[in-house]
Amino acid sequence: MTENTIRVVIPLTVRRKNGRPKILPPADHGPAEARAQDAHVLRAIARAWNWRRRLERGEASTIADIANAENLSDRYVSRMVRLAYLAPEVLEKLLLHRIPPALSLNDLMAVAERPWAEQMKMVFGTASGSTP
């Protein structure tokens, strides 16, 4: 290095999101508005809740009925509907506070099968989630 060289160190975290690397800023960086929620996550949760309501109201009797109506595979619908069973605390942080999860949508579906007490740490990487 020469005397005119400036070295800048920025502490960033690289996580995989939907199979792609995503660079996350430090937890203490900026306001919550700077951290935008992934539209795919929001859409997937809304869709899962719609399917859950249709099943509960009797508008569809099985997941296969929903899959046929939506022109999707029943395997895909059964995996996605799990998102409707995330812990209320997790849903609040994802939907109301718009805090992005620390994992991919596929991993989020797998977390939905875990007990509610474990989900917060798994989704946000901390016991109480990252608060803005």
C-alpha cells in the first residue's frame, strides 16, 4: 500500500436468500425503512392465509381442491400453506414491522413446522427478533 491508499472496512453479513447471496447491513444500521421486506415473502404469506381461510370456511375441502383451482401442484400448495401457521409474534415482525427474515422463503416454510417458541430465533437470528 502507498501513503495515498485509504482502507474502508464495512462490517456486512452475507446470507443466502432464495438461493442467492444477499448482503445484509449491520444490525445497528439505519432506520427500519431502510430494510425493505421481500415482496415474495409478503405475497406468499398472504396467499397461505387465503388458502387456510378457504379450507376453514369449507370453500375447499382439500389441498388438492385448492391446487386444482389455482392450477398449481398439491405438493407446492401444501408446502406454502405452512406459512399460515407461523407464530403470531413472527408474523407481526414480518408483516407489520416489515423486518426481513434472516432466511429464505423455503427455509421459512420449514420453520413454520417448529414450535412457536423456537420460531423467533430461527427466523430473525435472535431470541426477540431484531427491533427497529
